[in-house]
Amino acid sequence: MEKMKTPMLRKYLISASIGIGRLFADVGRPKGVVDRSVRFCIPTQERGNKMSILFVIAMLFLVVASVSAQQNNLKDTLTTSAAQDTLRKLPNKAFSSGEYLKFDINYGFVTAGEAIIKVSSVMYNNRQCFRIDFQVDSKPFFDWVYKVRDRYVTIIDSAGLFPWRFEQHIREGGFSRDFVADFDQLQHISKTSEGTYKIPPYVHDMLSAFYFSRVIDFSNFKPGERVHLQNFYKDSTYQLDVKYRGKQELEVTAGTFNTIVVEPLAQEGGLFKSEGKVNIWLSDDERRIPLQVSSKILIGSIDAELVEYSGINGPIKSKIDD
């Protein structure tokens, strides 16, 4: 342990540990599969933080207002219900409530942290939804270098696979940040803790986008072919492509699998804009389970590999060993 305390190595380790909280954040971005176009909303990683009640004046008007309000509420409910009926519906065989994925985050030969993703069922905006909780923690022995306790939550519509709400709670070293975004997918507005923005139809946050990408069928893709995305970051829209690289057999702690490999590419801004590459290995079957994520950094690389899983939405046909 004495060698780890040298200034130069400590500098490298800090550089590596910063990536622990951002490795999966970078992963989380792939509209319909037909035109291979997906739009994203990726909240900024920068520092920053942060509704009228009508009252009745007289009893006479209270009665009138009450009746009027009931009629208006009924009208609004019917209008909203009709609008919600027009929201898209997409098939999803990849994941369901109960899914649990655990990853080790490795820097070289050192397991510096772990990430856990859980999927549960919840009602939100009177619709059946998935709640996805994602946490990233540095290992206790690594906390002295750079302590990470990151938490992400997204609430995804079960039928349309688009988000209604996103939360980001960052605790990295001495830096903390809390961000919340509510997505009005009918009016195409995102109300966040940092402002209100216009958004394209079915816009995603980083975590919902990661899960949405699992329903994309890559079976007819050729190596080098790209999915063209739009990445909404802070207050600007950037191009973000995902390049299909091919197929590969991969061994991780959770087993050996046939996989498909994709690489996110950022042209301008956003979290994918980095000095190195980010590659993602997904199981080559209908589950498209994320098995490994590799991100190049200034010194070496950070790799997250699947070590434990449960609650998978059906058989994993890509797994080679039992």
C-alpha cells in the first residue's frame, strides 16, 4: 500500500477514479428503430442547483367554482387521456421489472468500484412505468484516493420506453451535484432544477437512453454502420452517433457470451467527447444485457464488467457456458 501513496501514482489514480462515476453516465445515450434516429436529453455535469393555489372568496362563488372545476377537470382528464393514447408503443423483450445487474469497475488490476442497476415497477403520471435505480460506489480502500457515491434514477414509460423523470445525485471527492428533470412528453418541455427547455418528441435522459438502446435490433447492421442520434446537453443539441463494430465472444466474471460491440461517437460537446474510445459489449440475443464497458482515459483504461445478474426477462441464448 505504500507504493500507492506516491504523488505520481496518486495523480493517476485520481484521474482513473474520476471516471468511475462517469463511465456508465457516458454509456447511457441510444426513435424508432425504423429510421435509426434517437434523440437524447443529457443533463450537464457542471455545478449548479435549484408551484399557485387558487382560493375561494365567498361561499356563493365556492359552489359555482366547485361545479366549474369539476367540469374542467373532467375535460382536462379526457383531453390528457386522449393525448396519452397517441403516445408511441414499442415492443420490449430486453428487460422487465426485477432485473438486477452488478458490475465491478476496474482500473488495471485494481477493482476500484462497483455499479448496481435495478429495475422495478411503478405508477407515474397515471401510467405503468419502470423505475431504474443506478448507483456507483468506489471501494472503501479507494475512498482515500477519490470517494464516489453517485446515484441516478429514471422513470421510463413501460409502453413507450421514454422517460418521465430523471434524477442525478453526484458525490465525487469534494464535489456534489443534484439535478432533477421532469419530461412533459405531450408538450415537449423539460422542467429541470436548472431551467426549462424545449425538447424533441420522446427525448431521453442518459440512463433511459442506455436502456432504450437495448431494444434496438442490430442484427442487420454491418460493421461501421452508425445509428445517428441527437444529444441535448445543457442547452444545446449535438450529434451523437453509435457505431456498430461487429460481434465478439467475451468472457466476464458472469460467464462467457456471444456479444455485439458498439462504440459511441461524439462530434461536439456532451459526455462522450473525450480523448479515448468507449466500447460497449451487449449480449447477442433479445436481452442485450450490458456485459462490459471499456473507456480509455489519460493513463490506461477503466473497464466495468458484469459479475452478477438476476431477474432477466427470459432466456439468455447468447451465453456459452452454463
